[in-house]
Amino acid sequence: MARAWHLMSRPKGLPTADNFALKELAEAPLGDGQIRVANRWLSVDPYMRGRMNDVKSYVPPFQIDAPMDGGAVGEVVESRAQGLSAGDHVLHMAGWRDEAVIDAKAATKLPDLGVQPQAFLGNLGLTGGTAYFGLLEAASAREGDIVFISAAAGAVGSAAVQIAKAKGMTVIGSARGPDKCDFVRSLGADAAVDYSAGPIVKSLSAAAPNGIDVYFDNVGGDHLDAAFALARQNARFAICGMIDSYNSGEPAAFRYIMRVIAMRIRMQGFIYTDYLPRLGEFHRDMGQWIAAGQVQSRDTVVEGLERMPEAFLGLFEGTNTGKMLVKV
């Protein structure tokens, strides 16, 4: 019988195992236009924390004692839909479970690009697309720019580092600890700063003595303040996420925010789905970079549906390098 994780209570601060329960799902008959999918890979993403709060946002909150969802790649095991057959691999949003019955129109058949299916949850999916559109569109980053990317060892950050290098930019990435900083440099970053070793504004000043043109924000808090401090005139900030505040709920204090005026800084918040009509160009460019070896992936894989909350909480403890995935 299929099983799915349910949100049993809304977390206060950092979630705990008590907020979740793995429950069996009633068997769902297949209707016309539907497919049954056996999930193989589940995506774990920081934005899911916001969905655990009962607040209006760009994506509806999880409901209490109801199955949770998120990105997933699975294999069609039964189909009553034209164009999809048993054995096809699809990308869909009925994650946090091992099996799903969904409308075929809610699934995307994976194109044959010669990559592993889980790549469509990473560099060829929401992760890579977020980095691509955030960097090149929201931040208008271009060749020659000095780019600062926070959480550069994470899923979106590591993709952004490699895209920026493929486009001829100078890249500085932040990460926690020497090993993750080494990983960021291995991606091609010109410098990596260890934010756990001291004040980030001091480290960034040393790594970018001439300042920065672009900031790709995954963290908020002191990283965003450091970007204010080092921004050059007409700098552009793409605000992707602020994981520093997801669990605290406390507003950050910014010492250098007044430089927004003097440096004419442009800040742009964005969401991946803003750019869905342009996925074709993203797949074209990312496919070429992957084929040429300019963009590579590194996944942190947690085995078993039972460990889904553990994998999710690991995002906030920094246990992942690159994309966090659950293999069902």
C-alpha cells in the first residue's frame, strides 16, 4: 500500500520529527487521463519550510493531517492517459510519498538527454532553473561581473557558481567549513569564504577588494548585509531565499542597508515559476553546459522514504553538499 508523509502540526522554529507522520494512503483507482507513478527520487528543498506555516504565499501551505507534496521523479506503472505508457519516467509534484495517482497533465515526460532521471530535480530542474533565471534575468548578470553567491555549496548555489563561470564572471561563494569551501572552489569559483570562521563582511571584503556587481542571495541575514557593504554602483541583487530566517521568524537587522541609495542597488525577488514559459531556453543552455562538462552535479542522497523528514531537516543543519535527494 502506498504511503505518504503528513504534516501533523505546524512547527514553531525548527521542525522536529514530531511534526510529521508517515501514513498509508487509501488505494486510489485510476481514472481517465490519469497515471499511477512509482516514485524513485524525491526532492528536498528549503522553500518547503514556508509551506509548513499557515500563511498566504506564492505556494499554498501544507494542510494539517494531509499528504505533503513536492518535486519528484518516478516511473509510470499504469496509465489511462494518451502519450504516457508504463515505463516512462516523469517529473511531477506529488512527492513526499512512494506512489501517486495524478492527472497526466500534471506530469512532464522526461526528455532523453542522456542524463540520470534525478538530474531533472537538480541542475535540469527547479534547482538549475532557479539559478539560471535568478542570475541571468533577475540579477541581469553578464560577462565581467564580480558575483557573490551565498550558500554556494548548496543545490541552487552550486548551480549558480557554475553558470556564472560559464558566462565569464568572477565568482565568490560562501560556504560553511573548509571542506565545503574546497568544493565551491572545485566548481570553478575564484574564491570561497568560510562564513563560520568569522564575520562574513570581513571575509567578503578580503575576497572582493574591489566590491561586487551581483549578489545571488540564498541566505539573507548577515550575508545580505555584507553584500550591501561591498556593493558597487548599480549592483544587482537576486533574492532567491533567506534560509537564515526560515525557522527563527525574526527580522534581520542590516547595518549597511543605507548603501542601497548611494550605490543605486537594484533588488529583485523572483520565483522559478515566473519563468516557466522560457524553460526551453534553459534546457538548451543547461544541456549544452552539462554535455561540455561546464556544469556538474553533486548530490547528497538519503536512502528510504522513512528518512524524508531527516533529509529535510538536514538542509538547516548543513548536512548536504549540492542537491539533497531522497531515493525511494
